Amino acid sequence: MQEYITELSKYGITICMMLYTVCCFVSLWRKNEKVHALYVLQSILLFLMQLILFLNLALVSGNMKYVFFYVFVQVFLLACLVMVPIIYEEVNRPLLNIMCMLIGIGLCIISRLSFNKAVRQYIIVLMSLTISLFIPYLLSRIKFLKKLTWIYGLVGVVVLGVVLFVGEYTHGSKITFTIKDITFQPSEFVKILLIFFLAAALWEKTSFLRVAETAVIAGMEVIILVASKDLGSALIFFAAYVFVVFIATRNYFYLLLGAAGGCVASYAAFRLFEHVQTRVYAWRDPWAYIDNKGWAVTQSLFAIGSGSWFGMGLLKGNPKAIPYVDQDFVFSSVCEELGVLFGICLILVIVSCFFMIMKIAIQIHDRFYQLIVYGIGIMYVFQIFLTVGGGINLIPLTGVTLPFISYGGSSCMTTMIMFFIIQGIYIRLQKGGGKYVGRKKAENKANGQQT
Amino acid sequence: MEERKQKTRRMDSKPEIIISGCFFLIIFALLIGYLVYFVSTSEQDMINNSYNSRQEILLSQNYRGSIFSRDGDVLAETQMDAGQNETRIYPYKNLFSHIVGYSTQGRMGVEALANYYLINTNTSLNNKVVNDMAGVKNPGDNVYTTLDVEIQQVADEQLSIYKGAVIVTEVKTGKVLALVSHPDFDPNEINDIWDSLINNDSSSVLVNRATQGLYPPGSTFKIITALEYIRENPNTYNNYVFGCPGYFRFEDSKINCYHGSSHGQVNFEKSFAKSCNSSFANIGMGLDRTAFADTLDDLLFNRKLPLTLTYAKSSVQVSEDISDDEMMQTSIGQGKTQITPIHLNMITCAIANKGLLMKPYVIDRVENDAGNVVKAFKPSGYGKLMEESEAEILKSLMISVVESGTASKLKGLSYTAAGKTGSAEYNNVKGDSHAWFTGFAPAEDPEVCVTIIVEGAGSGGDYAVPIARRIFDAYFREK
């Protein structure tokens, strides 16, 4: 009996995910985000997939704890999908749906890898949502966000600097802090500060001098991150900086300068730091270093190769052979047990999410908020590229998480806050607050924006 | 005014946002493309890698499938005792030791090549459920090879106690019909004899000499020197004449004919048929070394072979920089040149097949336990190693070797054979030479290609050609 279910559910899961992906792209094409039938279909697919995934886990393991966990997860997802639109009527449904989808897949995969971690992750997700729910409200109330430019910048530098000096080592990088048993990775939260700093600094003035000033702050943050051996975050900060400056100035010269600077800096880092060299050598020929440097990557490639198109089935593979699988290589474990087709759909869902964010950014005519939405979108999609590209050895490993799916409180909370910042700005936009030519001009004037 | 203008310009970043969106679209298209490429090309390699712990997962669910000859004889199978303990049985013992290989001390041969198929199962879902209920493993898929038991037996008997290798392939398909390497071993006892095989390195029993053995090609290399001469003198090669006194001298270097015999006045064909070293050293000295290096490149020297079996790379050094002495030695297949028997077999097959090389292969198809084909392998061409006209000329030269030259033991049979012998000297003491033969039959429409090396036996004409004859006989008798 169990054999039938696991074999058939492989295909069921993949089909659900493919249909879901199609829904995501259809929602992108629509003029507005108010196509209810589509969201109902998306939700049905989400819950159907959750049912199949957890049914599989429970049947194959024969352990009832998965059934309990399933109920908890469904309650959360249902609450999130129902509650948020009630609190904020104008919420962007596609973004909310995708967030729930990713969280659902993440909790399922983590519970397969380590049940205890999944329970912790569940609590973190709950906490994150609780905090995030206030964000759209706060955004509409707080008026001085644009004025805190240098505070964002300095706090960011100081926090990263403090971690560099007094932080703890995690997997060889000095990037974490522990307070009462809870480990934080502050660089995650500083991401938000960087975006706010750039948006505040560049929304009005984009002179060369102003860009140079921001370069000092952003550069310091990147250098501190490289020194802490947090290469992934350093790259994400750098990419976000270059792209936000590009949009703010509308000057392709900065994009070229950024690309050139990035190449020079990467080469310098390669020559100067041994841990960078290790990653590059392991990337160029992981098989030659299979016993040491290349171990993690080759194990990840084994997982993806063994999983093939439809996967080995939940609990049928051996994803724990990959080091740090629940954080840096969660995509590989998804491919191994749920299949590469599922993995590709997952990437496409995330890409559609990125496009949705870009679509929102285009609609906003308040520069400050536009830069924030755009910056968050770039950070998010670039991080996905780093973690997936590293896992399949397209690029050297950087050791960053797959937001919402990987285990990790800081990553999950930061990404959720980012998503709700976008939601907040979107809600403003729907109410006419951020539009250059809005219906509610009075509110525009009250907020003191635009010409 | 200026400021307002700038502000309106800044207002709308739509094109820039769209451009960054497109940029990431391309990046992710590349990412997904690479992922698809990786999975579709590397799945088997990934599962076969011994560092991949997932093999054990498959082996705990399925037992290893069987390996069959092309006529359906069992070459390897897994037998189960009452306690579900598995034993790998090789009914032909030593006969297929290198080509079928073993699977318990690492893997070799077909056991290694087809490992992915053997440990995967495509049995029906119903069977899986029944087996699951009964608590027994699923049968792995079965692999049908291109190997022919009868020809393999003849080759093995004929090679007898000598060290060496025999390869028999189908010219038009690249199917490997037989592959023998001596000394051999009994894969049934591999676990017991493993330590002594590893420690007693001098006889290199575990080396598959047919694909990994590197030998001086000796006179068989004259096929290649002749090809280069024809390429450089397409209209006049037949006018070539040389008076052979039994040796050839160039400045301080001297080349002797085999056993110092003098061949007298020889033309191009006779030089080849009689395998006259002096004449070929003379031809070699007149060749354009850069063009020769290109020809060697065409023939896959110093390069990867289109071969899935584990093999060694043949090596040869020809360039403007080498000395005249080296050039003379190289032209007659001595010097630093080294070749594997399988490589020589591939070149011979290309000559027989109008210049087109078919990729050699051993796995014909994979079937599930019910006999349904899971995957079938088709013959595939690698490409032209030489022009058809060049192949035809070489073929006629190889016919003359049988008709009036060193392979006359193949003359006057029910089929017409063609080939080239070689006696590769491997040290300076006279008489110590490996016996080579590479050739095909029937010459009119070649079907089967045989390459033989007998280590330390003597001349190719005396020791390798008779083996080829028995193998050709067996092939045509079976037809």
C-alpha cells in the first residue's frame, strides 16, 4: 500500500507544484492583483500539496508526530492566508500566497531532516508573522523614515563591527551572537538597514558626491562581512548597493563601475584570503578535492543527480549526507527527494515573486519607497541565485540560506519583515498614498511627497 | 529650471527596473538550463560514484540484476540463499574476467559500466508492492551485452598461456564481440584473491591489457606512416621505389629490417606487405612532420578515445623539434610511441568502414525482470578518421599483406582477410618482441575486426596471425 502511495505521490506533488507555478505567472500578467478565483486555486494546490507531503512523511516513517505537526502547519497557513487579508484588505495576494507556499515547503523539508529543528522553526515563523503584521501599519504612521539616513548606515556598520569583534564562529565564519540560548545572525537584519540607508540617501540627491558617500558606508559593511568570512552576505550587500545606485541615478556608468569594481574586488579577495581560494578551487574541480574542500559540493551534486526528475521520494533519499543541508543546501535536498522538476518549479515560483516585486516597484512613484521595494527584490533574488547556483556548482559556494525554506530564525524573520515592508508599501500604493497622480491627492499633500 | 528638469528625468525608472528584471531572468534561465543539463547528463555518474552513499540505499532495496551475452547466456547473476544472502556468480569463471569484471572490490568492466542499471529496478509497481509485503528485495534490471561466448572462448584458448590481449569488434556497429586479457582471474573468488592480486603487482592481473595496456605498436604503425605518405603524395605514391640492403642509415642513425633480412628492390605496396623497416624509415624521413602530427591527431593519438570502458591514452611524439633518429624510429612504430590494443582496433575498424569510426560499445540493452526493454543502445558513429579514398588504399595494402606478405597464414581461406602484422621490439636484446596483428574480414565487405597482441612471443606473422585465423574461422562458422 505504502509503495503505491509514495510512487503516485511523487507525480502528484510535481503536478501540484507545476500548476502552482503556472498560477504564479498568470497572476503576474493580470493588470491588478484582484483575481480571486486564481488565489482560491493557488490555495487549494497549496493545501493539497501539504496534505500529500505530510501523508508521505507519516506513512513512510510510521510516526504520528508528523500528523500533529501537519495540523499545526495547516493552522498557521490557513490563519496567515485568511487573517492577513482581513487585517489589510489591500494586501498583495500573489506575494502572500508565495510566502505561505515557501514556508509550507520549508517546514515540511526541515521536519524531514530534523523534527526538533522544525518545531523551533515553526515557533520562529509564528513570531516573525506576529512582528511582521505590525509593519504595514507602522509604515503608514511613521513619517520620519526618510530622515534617518545616517542612522541606518551607522547602526549597520556598528552592528556588523561588533559581531566581527565579539561574535561567535558558526561553520568557520564569525557571524553570530547568542543571547539566552537564541542565536542571531545580525547580518541578516542589517540587510534591511542597508536598503533603508540607500533609499533614504539617494531618493532625492543622486550627485556623484552623494553616491560616493553611500559607497563609504556600504563599502565598510561589505569589508567587515568579508573579514568575518561571510562571503555570501558580502556579495548580497554589494549587489544590492550597485543595483540600487543604478536605479536611483539611472546611470549605466555606475552599473559598469560596479561590475568592474566587483571583478577587481573578487580577484583581490581570491588572492588575499585562503577561505576564498578554497571555495574557488572546490568550484573549479570539486571531484579532485572530493575528500576535503569539494566534499560539500560533491555531496550536494550526488543528491541532485540521484534525485533526478521526480525525486527519490520523501525519506527515501539520504540528504543528511550533505553537510549543513538544512541551511546552505536545502535546495539540493528538495531536488533529491521531491525531484529536480519540483526544484525548477520552486525557482520559477521565486522568479515570479521577484517579478511581482519589480512590478510593484514600477507602479510606485515615491522614490524612497520605490528604492526600498526594488532593493529588497534584488537582495532576495540574488540570494536565491547564490544558494541555488552554489548547490549545483554553477558558481562557487557562498553559504547563504534559501529564505523561508532553510532552517534559520534570522533569515526567516528578516525575509518575512522584508516581504511585509513590500506589502506595506503596496497597501499605501493601493490607497493612493504613494502614487504620483493618485486619486487621493489630499493624502499626498499631507504626506508631503512629490513635487 | 535645471533642477526641475533633472527631477522629472529621475521620476520614472521604469526602463531601468525592466532591464534589471530581464538581467535576472537571463541569469535564472542559465541557472535552470545548467541544472537541466547537469541532471540529464550526469545522473548515472552521480549514482555510480563510490562516494555517493545512495548506492547503498538502492542496494538495500534491490538486488543486482544479471549480465547476459548477446545470445542470452548468463555471464553474471546474483543468487539468493534461504536467508536472503546474496552471492554474485560468474558461470564462465575466468573467461570474462576483465570485460564483465567484478562488483565487490570496487567495480570493473560491465559491472562498473552498467552499475546504475543493475542496481536500479524497473519491475512493475505490483511486484514492488508484493515484494515489499514479503520483505524481499526487488530484482535489479538485467543487462544484455554484445559479447559472444563462442568467439570469446576461441580467443581465450588461442591466447593460451601467453600474456596479451585480443579484441574482436563488429566493423559496421562498433559492437565488442570478444575482449580477452591475459593473465586473468576468477571473479567468483575475487574477495579471497584480492589481497594477493593487489600485492603481487608485477604481473598486473587486474589491468585490462586490451584497453589499458600500452605497447609499442611496432610495424602495425606503418599503416599510419603509409597513410601520411599517401596524403602527401596522393598521385605519385605508387611510383615509390627503394632498394633495401637490410638496413637504412641516416647520418649516425641506423635502422635494421626484422632479423636483418634484405628485401631488395621494393615499391610502396611491397614495402608494406613485407613490412620493410628500412623502406619505411626512408619514407618517414621524407614526411612533413607538422602534417604528420595533424594526421596523428586525426587518429586520436594523445587524445581521449570515444570509449566508456576505462582505458589508457596512446601517446606519440612527432613535431618539428624531434631528432632524425626519433623520426626514423617513430615511422616504424618503435621509439617512444605507445598504443593500446583497443585504439589500434578502432583505427583498423575505421579503415574497414570507409574511414568512419563507430564507437565501440559493450552494453546492448537493459531489460526489466519481465523482459521489457528499459533502454536500448544504438550504434553511433564517432566521425571520419580519414577519407574514404584513403581507407580504400590502406585496405588494398592490407590485402597485399595477406596475399603476398607477412600474414600469408591467412591466405587461401573461404574468406579473404586483410591486415597488418607487427613485431614490436621492447628491449634491445634481439628477438624479444611482442607479436601484433590487426585486421578484418571479409576484405570485400568487412564485417569483423580483430586485434591481437601476444607479449614476448616473437614475430606477429608467426604468433598473432594464427590466432586471428582461428577467430575469423569461428566467426564465419557461427554465421
